[in-house]
Amino acid sequence: MGIVEIDVHGMNVEEALKAVRRQVDAAGGGTYRIRVIHGYHGGTRIASAVREEFSYGREPKVKRVTMGQNQGITELVLREF
């Protein structure tokens, strides 16, 4: 699979975190990155919540959290490619 994308536009913070959690839990060995598309025009609540929830070693599957190619994307790195 490589990179899995999940678009959480239109979700509230709780819904977005649940959706991302499902992707992290379902990620197999072929997935090395989960790209969370949250946008940035509507504020940063979802982006901040995703970064808080999955960084600092809180989720063993997630090695690090990085900004995507633009401000509306956060990437969860599960393993290095």
C-alpha cells in the first residue's frame, strides 16, 4: 500500500481522531505512512489533536509525525521507506 490517505474534512475533532485511529490500527506491514488531510482554512483544531494524539511515543506504531507538503496535511510515519 505504501501511503494511505484519509480525508477528515467536515468531521469534528472526535470523529477525525476515531477515523485516524482506525487507519493506524488497520495498517499492515506494507503501509509506511498515513497522510491525514484535514485542511487549514477552517482552523487547526484537528491538526493539533492528531499531532498531540499520535506523537511523543503515545502510539507505538507511529515513529514520528511530520507536516505534509502543505499546511492542510499531517503525516504519520509508521516506518521509514
